[in-house]
Amino acid sequence: MRAQVGSADELALAVRQKTPRAEAVPSALAARSLIRTWAMRGTLHLLPAEGVAAYLALLGAARTWEKPSWQRAFGVDPGQMTALGEAVDDILAGRVLSRQELIEAVSARAGLEGLGEQPASGWGTVLKPLTWTGRLCQGPPRGQHVTFTSPRSWVPGWGGVPDAEEAAPTVISRRGDLGPCGRRLSVVRVVRVVRAGQGDCQTLVEDSQA
């Protein structure tokens, strides 16, 4: 469920339930049965904890950060992304940090100075691939401020991001999570993303009747 605007989360969830209840989203986030993280189209979504790894696996399979067009647009190469991912994996192990705290910790790491202002971008562009590869997710809010933590310590039963082909059946079986539009899908086809020669193909799940 898309969750770009926190104040609209309750309404978005209510229309997907037969019997809506007040404060359902905050309660589910606190219980960690829902996880707020960057997902489809690079936007914030609420995903069920038991299925989040499968969704992330399909999103990460596109490897958008390895595309020359992405690198030119954001000035970060694959080597830097690998180093950033390893650093964040270490920094967030068992910790919950605000965006500013995370940025400061990353900036203090040798070899990451060249990232400049990219990690501080409000769009979180260079942080999103870290979500899709299972290194980062949102933690509990601090007032009006978001926090980040590792899914290893935050998502119940986390077993890592599976292979995309392994994840596909899980996503197909959970198409009801999409609400009324998901239930209308008579056929859901998972598109296998081939890393070489696919241009900017990022469509992972599509309605074959579209």
C-alpha cells in the first residue's frame, strides 16, 4: 500500500478492510507487522512484514543503480554504491538512526567522501537501492522525523532478500494486498528482468490484460 503521505495511511488502509479500526496503521507499525519502506516506483509503501523480502527481491532485480543513465544522473558509480551498502549494513546493525545521524555516520567513513550531498537528498535516491537489497528500512518515528534501521533487527523472521525467481510466487499469491485493484487481476504475470540488454525495463509485475 502506497504511503507517501503519512496522514493518509489510515484512510488508504480502511478502504482495503471490511471492518476498519482506528489507529490500525500506527499499531501495525509498532508491532512490526507492517513495514514502511521505499518500494514500487521508488515511493514509500507499507508492506506486510511476512512478504516484504519478496517484494524487495523483485525490485532489486532491476539493478537500476548499475545503469549508466542512473550513474550519470546521480553521480554515483557501482563501486561507491557497494561501499555505501557495506557501510550502512555495518552502521545500522542493531541500531536505529535518524536520517541526519545516518548521513553523518556515512560521511565519516573513509572512501565515501565523494558521495557529496547525495545521501542527504530528500528524495533518498542513493538510499533506495539499499532498501531493495535488504540493508535498510524505516524504523520507529521520532516525533515528526523518520528513522532508519536494518531489516535484520527490525523485520520479524527476516531471512534476507531471496532470489527473484523464488520471490515471484510469493508476490503473485499476495496480489490481494493491492486491494480492490489487485482482486480484479485475473492474471498476474511476473516479468523476469534480464540485466543485459533490457534498457530501462523496470516493470516487475503487470496485468496481462492491460
